Amino acid sequence: MPGELTFRRIDASDAEAFQRCAAIAFHTPCDSPQLERFRHLAEWDRTLAAFDGDELVGSSAAYSHKLSVPGGELPSAGITWIAVLPTHRRRGILTRMLDEQIAAARARGEPLAALWASEGAIYGRFGFGPAASRARFTVATGAGAPPREAHAGARPLRIRFHELAGARPLLGPLFERVRAQRPGMPTRTDDWWDRRVLTDAAAERDGATDKRLVVVHGDDGAADGYAIYRERGEEPAVTLELLELIAPADDAAAALWRFLCSVDLVARLDAPNRPLDDPLPLLFADLRRARVSELGDSLWVRLLDVRAALEGRAWAADARLTLALRDDRIAQNAGSWSVEIAGGAARVRPAPPGSAPDLSTDVRWLGAAYLGGTPLTRLVAGGLVEEHTSGAAERLDVALHVPRAPWAPEVF
Ligand SMILES: CC(C)(COP(=O)(O)OP(=O)(O)OC[C@H]1O[C@@H](n2cnc3c(N)ncnc32)[C@H](O)[C@@H]1OP(=O)(O)O)[C@@H](O)C(=O)NCCC(=O)NCCS
């Protein structure tokens, strides 16, 4: 009946209606390559829609990711394609779809959910916290010396162009090595590589060149890193737009930056999504050459099972405390938890009745701190975590510490 909302899983036969809804909500053409691609990447048993009569008016989907966390990886629901038609907004459709996606992910035993938010005010109420950040670096490449040889005396490295086609076996292992170094990175399936990273539809170039792939090789010929970029504009105002730079070895990353910053006839390098601790500015004699022109949240993390999430990551120092957690949507998370961290591992149990908490907060802020990118002391300063025992936040921060900042390499 028109006006009556129903919710159900959909399948490939509903793909067109799903695309229409998402396209209208995101202001893109219905036949955009991104939407076309979703038909192939969708896990239809995780794709849930809202209907008003026969009309699909709300869309939501999840990918079965494994997310890199300190010391390893954990199953994580990669929430995506959340959209509600403007004719049906603010009637609780997002709320119903997300609650169902969260319940389904919990039923699958996923301790985490993660997403990229189109706006900062949407997902906190659902228990998601901003857990990783991105820096946009802008470099005036034509205006001075390129980055210095950062690793003097190191092995010689060679950079070569490669075709996109067939590059997956070369790039995949490098990506995995960086995932082992940095929290916040979801797994990529073969399809994801082929249909997203290594595809290059003309309709997605928006006036820029096709994708260029360069690979850095060591003396032994093995690949040590790669960068994918495009160029935009006309000489002498060409901008080199970095799409991805992945290099598990620091000298290989520096060699790629040196290359990217010294291509002839290029005036500017634009690297819109880099980790906050990227060494790029340090490679220049004048570190202001690489300017952070934008800073923002990237991955939002939701702890679906607090105990499994905390016990599923590695810890940097011992600590012992009682944590009082609020969670309006997942009753099993709410309450007082006794957290004992020793030898790099956490043991999390319900706290004995009457235990006084050292820290209390909402689950979203534990999600924000979980990957080690958002210090609890900052959340205390912002009034988002209450510290009942002096020094408790600092102690837990030392245990949460990660050597490399969390980073999510791409929007999903
Ligand atoms: C964002 C969007 C999915 C919200 O869907 P919706 O069905 O209108 O959301 P709901 O009715 O379930 O809203 C639940 C609550 O969140 C709030 N909320 C929803 N969207 C919000 C926004 N963009 N900013 C701030 N608050 C928002 C609502 O006001 C409501 O609060 P209340 O319970 O206090 O009244 C929808 O507006 C949309 O499709 N936007 C364009 C596409 C988009 O940005 N998608 C998200 C991709 S990450």
C-alpha cells in the first residue's frame, strides 16, 4: 500500500531501483560507473532496502571486510550505499536500515562495523566514532628542489611504468604488507582490485588523463611500492593527482614521492588522502613545501561486540581499569567492564557489581579511540570521556598507542 513502509533484502533484480535511489540521494547520474560497479561488488544477502508500496525509497548495503587493527585484522561490516530519497527523508528509514544492518553483522559474529560518512552529524547516534583521519597534501612541485634523497646509502631503487591490466598480483601483496603496518585498512577482493582500483572508465576521468601506475623495484627486481595517479590541466599548470601510494618500505615510499614531485611540466601535486603521519613534508629541505591543505575524518568505527573488539587487537602497554560504557543500541555492550591488559593482550570481563569506574563514555568514543588514532586525553578534554581516576585516560592511551597512524586508503 502506498505510504506504508516495508523493509526487505533485495537481489540483483532490484539493482536498477537501488541505483536510482542512491543516484538521486547522492546527486549522481543513475548510470554512473560507480553505481554500475556496485552491481558486481554487491553482496546481495547484505543489501537491504526500504519500499513505499512498490517504490524503492531507501538503500543500504554492507561488505564483508576484514579491517586491519593493531596486531592483526578483525571481521568488520563495511557499511555503504546508505541513501534515502529526498521525498522520504527524516521518517526513520536510515534508522531502521542501519539497526538491521548492525543486528545482521552481530549475528554474523563481526565485532566491528565501519563506514565513511558523507556528513559528520549522521552516525554518532548509531554508535560510530571517527577513528581514522586523512590529510590532503598539496605541493608546489615546480617551485624549488624536489624531495631530498632521504635514505642515503640505501639500496638503489628503480621506478617503472606498468600497465593496469594484470597488475593485481604485483600490487596485492604490497597492499597486504601495508595493512599489516597500519590499522583502518579493509581487505580488497580480486573483484575490488579489478573493478575499482585497476579500472579506468573514461567517464570517471572528469577531464583528467587516464590512470598511470608506477612501481618501484629494488635491485633484486622485487616490487617495493607503487603509486597510481592522473594528471589534470594544461602545461604549465598541470596538477598531478595522486590516487594511491602504497609502499611498505620507507625508502620505497620516499623514492615514489621524489618521483611524483619531480615530473617535468607539472606545477602541483595533490594528494587528497594520506595518513596524518605521512613523512612527505620531512622529505623537503623546506618542510612547508608540502602543505596540509585539508584535514578530515575518514573511517568511522562502531564496536558491535566490545569484548571481542578489545580482545581482538594487540596492546602496547599493560593497564588495568574499569570502564563504564553507554550504548543505546546494543544492550550487550552497555555496563561496566573490567579491562586487564598484560603482555600485549586484553582480558575483558563484566566488572564485579559495585566497581567504581575509572573512565566512562559512550560506545562511539571508544570506537573513535579503538584504532589508536584518537587519544582518550583529547576526548576527556572535549568532555566526551569522563575520567573518574586521575591519569586513567593517559594510561589507557599508552596501551592504545600504535606506531603508525590509522588510515583508510579509499572511500567505500
Ligand atoms: C542521511 C540520510 C541517509 C538520512 O536518512 P533519514 O531516513 O532521513 O534518517 P532518519 O529519519 O532515520 O534520521 C534519524 C535521525 O538522524 C538525524 N539525521 C539524519 N540525517 C542527518 C543529517 N544529514 N545530519 C544531521 N542529522 C541527521 C535525523 O534528524 C534523526 O534525528 P531524530 O531522531 O533526533 O529526529 C538521508 O538524508 C540521505 O540519503 N542523504 C543523502 C545521502 C547521504 O548522505 N547518505 C549517507 C551516506 S554515508
